[in-house]
Amino acid sequence: MKINLPEIIIDTHLHGRDMDQSNKTTVKQVLKEAKSGLISISAFMPNTDPSIKDVPVLQRYSWLTSSERKKLELPLQFIWFGATDSNGVECDKAMSFSNVLGVKNYQLSKTGKTVTSGTIGVSDNRRIDEIIQGTTKKNKANAHHCDNPYIIARDGNTIEAEVSCVEKIIRSAKKFPECKIIICHVSCQKSAEIIMKARKDGVNIAIELAPHYLWFDSDKTNWNPGLDEVFYKCFNNLRGGEDREFLQNLLSNDNAFIIIGSDSACHTTQEKLEKKLGGIPSNQEMVAVIATMAKKLKLSDQRVADLLSFNASKFLGIPVPKRIANFKLEERIDDIQYNDGVVTNPWNGTTLLFPKKI
């Protein structure tokens, strides 16, 4: 089997910890892993330690990504700047950086608790409006992790916790017709349907799909039975099989608002087992999962190119050539390591079609 893939593949959602969390992984390591998975451009998330919520840390992290991508002969890498209730001035300054795609917004409760972001997040709904307005003025994007912390505190990481937040972001987005909104790692049918309706209503909003929601589900479909269940814990949570199949079928839709982000999060094996952290390493499997889905769903090579590169390029303003390359698809059982084995790979044992350049 063969497939044509873009010369430049974009991952809109990558966690490269580094700095005070270099035990988990480094920018150098995740870019090396991205390249091995055929990803040329990655957009790094700000929930690092220290968080990318002020310009000095942004400069430090920009230096890391610039230095390592040059060594690996990769193009410019990008960063999402983290929003808080009080860093409006810093957000405005960050938008002038050419490597900053925009602002990432995590939901924070009034008590300061959030599920995934550590020390960053926004609790004031008025601040969300300010962020969207500010990024719109600078022609930057606004990415949202949608989980309602109050529903989570009461019921856990339910679909309703995700959906209620999606609805809130859309209400804000409708106030700013020129905005660019991405709902990160959409996990369920209900969220996707709400977003698609919002698009029909004129909201410029994109659905980001991550490979683990396309391949795994809470019914334990495709899980490795030899691994502890914590290695399939992520936020948003994996949903049921019907949701997974619905998201898979979205890949077939001929539209420009479906983009792919790995949401690769490399916690060490020890941390996953002891602290029960949420996150799945996935950037080395991202392209293989989409290629495997493409053959199952009989997607055209053009559709695959749009999903893996051109949709994100157009929506986020990332310039990429339209050139494509020929690849052979090799079916094999995944035995990839992350961070030289320090991070357990939940895809281990999964049969996928891996592209190899001809």
C-alpha cells in the first residue's frame, strides 16, 4: 500500500516539559520523537514548569525550541502562550512573537483548582472575552481546553463537563466575528455536534482531534491488556465506543475545520503509576493512526494532507509548501519507545500502518 503525505506535517498540540520538568522529557527529546513520527512542525503547550505565562519564560522556551529544531534541521516551531486571570499585559506582549500561535486557555475554578494545567488557567468569564478579543485584534488564535472544573468536582471528568465548557466558549466567540477558536482534543460526539452547529451560525471555530480519541475508548477497545489502566488515563477522559466511531467518521467530512494534534504528554512510568497523572504519549503514532484510519475510511490522499497539514496551516497562518511525497505503508506492531523507555508507550502492541518514505 502507498500513500502521498505532505512534505510538512503539523502537530497543533504538543507537551514538551523541559526546564524544571526535564526528568519527564525535553524539547530536544520530543522534537526528535516528532521527527521520527514524520512531524515537522509542533505547537508546544504552556503548562510547563515554570508555566509559559510571562515573557521571560516565553523567551527561555523559545530559545530551547529554536536551538533544538536547528540541530534537527526542522522548520520554525510554535508555542501557545498561557492565559491567567491577571496576565493580560503579558498576553498582549506575547502576541508580537512570530513563533506564538496565540493564547491557550485552561478552565480554572474560583478556588484555583484545575485538572491539567498546574499553575495556569482562567476562572473569570469576563477574562475569556478579553482573551478572545485580544487575540482577534492581533490575528492570532485562541485554543481552549474544555473541562468545567465545577462539574468535575461534583461528577468527575464527564462528557457534560466538556460540553458545558464548549458551550461557554462559543457564547464568548459569537461576540467576536473575526476570532479564530480551536477546541482542543475534542473527545465526544456531543461536543463535535455543538461546534459544527456553531460553524453554521458563523463562528470561526475548529475541531482538534487527537489520535488517542480516534483509537482508544473507555470500553478498552485496542488497549494493551498487559499495561496498567493508568496508562490510558487522559484529560479529557476517553469516552465510549460510539463517540470514538463518530470522531473517526469526522475524518471523512470534506471540510477545512478538522485539524489533528497529538496532545502527546510524556509523564514518566513512575509518575503515572504513583501519581495517576493524565496524559498519553502519541506524537510518534499520530501520522500512523491517521494513515490507518485513511485506509479504513477510504480517504483520499488530498483529504489526509488537509488533515495533517493544510487545514492547520490555513487556520493558524502557518506557511507550508503544498509539496507532497510518496510513502509506502508498512503494517507492523508498535514497539516504539518514548524518552528511551522512561515513558511507557500505551500504543505498544497496537498494529498500525506506518508510512516509510519511498
